[in-house]
Amino acid sequence: MSIVSIAKSAYKALPSIKTVKRAVKTVPSILFEDGADVLVRGARDSFKAGIKNNLSIKKALLKGIKEGGGNLALNVAKKTRTSGSVFSRIFSSIKSTPKDLIAATKGGATAAKAAGKSGILGGLKGLGKGFWSKMPLIGNLMLIGFELPNIFKATKEQGVGQGVAEVAKAGVRLTGASIGAAVGSMAFGPIGGFIGWGLGEWLTSKVIGKSYSEKVAEAEEKQAEAMALLQQQQPQVVQNSHQYNPAFSGVGNMNDFLTNSMSNPYSNDLMMQNMNFNTIA
């Protein structure tokens, strides 16, 4: 296969400009609204219909993703016409969050009391539902806050280009996490949503790679390990020959000689040491 044919195949595999623009417009809805639920629900329904119509799994899946994305684009356009831009809707949702959580708590307590159950437990249940309904907004805003130091560091040390790349990476990871949460919650409820969120974030991070701060930390760790290994491999200088050892020093031996000689004048005379003085006497 020639280089030209490879380039043509790669170009055909790229998404169209229209698709990219639609994705950019819908990503904020996925991150901060119910866009992920709309996307997943539309893809699921289309996939089931495709299987029912005897399509292969691959074709049904591609059809589902395409139609799910189309449903999301229509949903975002409808909200924009009726409620303003996505950013104005996000700001309004943030502003109404405390009031919505209080209303959800009161509603849960009232429903529990009407059913003859504990109002406190019902209120907690209602608070949980209210919090979960705001989860895409609250959770992703918190995570964006955690990502800001990494983005600022990348921009400061490597320039605006690296900062933009880190923004794009964070957006992809959060989008994958939001879609994973939608899939998990649709299948297993809130617990499945939390699990799906973590799984989606993990999978997308494996695709796009580590963040700038993670790469810097990893490089510093490897450098520290290399320095420690180098220090361990350096030969140790043995200085025993330069250290004073009285057991082998000339001074120590001379002192022993003088002491023995003074206490025993025959200490160095082998012949006299072998003689029995009692016998001589």
C-alpha cells in the first residue's frame, strides 16, 4: 500500500467538520447537564432496534452511536431555543442547586411520612436523589477544580499550547466519565453510576495518556531512583590502612615488648623459658 493510499484511508477515517462542531457544542451538555443520559438512551434504543432488524452487532452499535449523538444534538438545540445558551443554563443550575436540594429533602420527608415511614430517612433519601440529579454538574465542577493546578503548571512551564492540550485531555476524560456514569446508572442505578463514572474515566485516561503533572512526577521519581542506584554502585573506599589499630601498630607492639621484658627478663629467651628452675635449684 502506497503512502498516498494510506493518507487517503486515514483522511476518510477522520470525523467530518460537521461532526466535530456538533461534538464541541454538545460536550458542555454531557458534562454539566443530562446530555450523557440523552446520548446513552438514544444509542441504547437504536442499538436494540438494529439487533431486532437483524443487523450485525457492529452495524447496530455504529448506528446506535450515530443516532444517540443526533438525539443529543437535537436536545441541546431545543434547550438553547427555549432556555438560552448552555452556559447560561449551567449558571442557572448552579444558582438553584441549594434550593433544589432543600426541596428534594422536604419532598422525600413528606412522602415518607404519608406512607407511615420515618421522615428523617425519607428526607435523607430525597436529598440523595436530589444530589444525584445534580451529580454531573457538581461532580465535574469539582473535578475541573482539581485539574486547574495541572493546567496552570503546564501553561507556565511549557506555554499556552501545552495548557490547551491539558484542557482538551481533561475534557475528554470527564466526557468519558460522564458517559460511563450514564451507562452504569441506566443499568444498575446510582451505585452503577459511580462505578461507571470511574470506569469511564479510567478507560479514557488510558487512551489519551497521563496528564502533564503526572508525567513530570513520574520523570522526577525515575530520576531519584537512578540517582539512588548510582550511589549504591559507586565503589566504597576502604581506609583501614590509614586507621590506627593498636593491635597491629608498631607502638602497641613495642609497648607489649617493653612490658613483658620488664616483668620477665627471660620472656624472649626460649632456652631459659624451657628450663625448670626448681630443678636447677
